[in-house]
Amino acid sequence: MLDLKDFVVVTGHYGCGKTNFSINLALDYAAKGRKVTIVDMDLVNPYFRTADYRELLESKGIEVIAPVFGHTNLDIPSLPASMYSIFDSKDMVIVDVGGDDVGSTVLGRFRPKFEGLDYDMLYVVNRFRNLTATPEEAVEVLNEIRAVSGLTPTGLINNSHLMQETDEMVISEGIEFTKKISAITGLPVIANTLRRDLYDSNIKNVYGDTEHFYPIDIYVSVCW
């Protein structure tokens, strides 16, 4: 379980794994007895949306707030009125934001709401994604997100993987990659995600307490 504030904003590059991370986070907090609200604030990417997993999330008592016109033939999705209520919520709130600066622009609408709000803004990175293959590229995307949202990132989540081809070398590369981003930005590495079966096998024995791993289950899969 990650020790986070009650309001968490999850950002990152397209395809870095924001949605899968957000779902795991919501399910973990709910399993610990927290009342959780997860917000799908992705108005751009039609492929990976938190709202696609509404049945799973709601079966665990998690409230799902999503764009009104998502997954319809209407071209322009809009934010429901309930989106504004999250800033007064006493629940654990997890906001899954669209990728890059384009997806994060919607955060700018709510910037005044964040003033005085104690929040975590997590930047999810994946060493093996286009446009963030170097620490400098990943930092550039982060700075673009920061600029359009007007919000301050508080930590990094290393979600580097190659799906079923992930091995110890891939894991090691992701860890070192994220440490370099941390050195450039001054942001702490909150956790390194790791597919649960890999963590349960031998990785925790290899690294011991030297790295903070966050075991996750895979709910979001590519559709091609």
C-alpha cells in the first residue's frame, strides 16, 4: 500500500500505464476499508479509460465519475457536474488524467479548486515508451504537463515494463531510468510498479528493502 494523500492526481505520457495504476490504487485503498472515488478525466484517449472498468470498481464499492459522452457517437465529451464535487469530498479521490499536456489541459479548468488543497500529483513514467525513452524527454513531457495544468508534481511512479517480456534487466533499467528523472527534477521516486507474479517470484529477494516496489495486477490490456 502506498502512503499517499487523500487527493491523488495521476499524470504521464500516453500509454505509460496511468489507468492501470489508478485502478490498482483505487482497489487497494478500497480493500483497506477506505471510501474511494476514482475520476476518469481523460477526454482525449479513446482506448484506455478508467470508466471501462466501472463494473469491477463499483463491485468493490468505488464510485466512478467519468465524462458524460464517453463511448458514444457524440464527438465532444463533457465533464459531469459531479466532477466538481470531488474537491469537497471526504473520500479518497484518485484522478486519472489524460496523457501529456493535451490530456492534462482539463486540469487547468480546476486550478482554482486546487488552491489550498493538500494533494499528490504523481507522474507515471515508462522507460519503454516512445517520446519518453530518455530521462530528458520524460522531463520535457512532465514540464509540459506542469505548464498547462498549473499544478505542482509531488512524486514519480516507475511503471517501466515490456509486458510479458519483462525480466530482471527490464526492471533494473526502469529503476535506473526513473532515478535519473528524480535527479533532474528533485522529485522523489514514490514506487516502482511490478507485475504481481514477478514480485511474488524472486524480485523482492533480489532487491530486498533497497527499492520500494508496488505489486500490481493487469486490468488494462492493449486492443491491438
